[in-house]
Amino acid sequence: MSKRTRRTFSQEFKQQIVNLYLAGKPRVEIIREYELTASAFDKWVKQSKTSGSFKEKDNLTPEQKELLELRKRNQQLEMEN
């Protein structure tokens, strides 16, 4: 059994896929035609709707952003001591 390699997709490709979906093309058809995973497709649609961006840092919840800031601040304080 061969292991699948992880594919990467450009921002433009992701946006084109989301645009197809928003234009009315069925989800199942898009996933099958472009050989995508349902989870990746759903993630792209959600990211597009919430922030308009596919970058992870743009799609963090307020709690996740706060946690990152607190960790960064904690690291700075540890380095000062």
C-alpha cells in the first residue's frame, strides 16, 4: 500500500474552487473532478466566508490569537530574566 503525498494548492486555485461552488456547482462534483478531500474543500469554503483568506493566521479565533500573543509575551519575559 503506497502512502499518498501531501499536495499543496495555491491561493488562486483555492479561490477558483470556492468560486465554482458559490456559482452553484455541486460540492460532490467539485470534490470528485479535482480529486480533493471533503475536509479540505469544506475548510476552504469556511475560510473564504469568514475572513476571505486561506492563510492560517488570518483564520484564527480570537482565543487562538490571544493564546499566541500570551505565549510570545511569556517567552519575551523569560528571556529578560
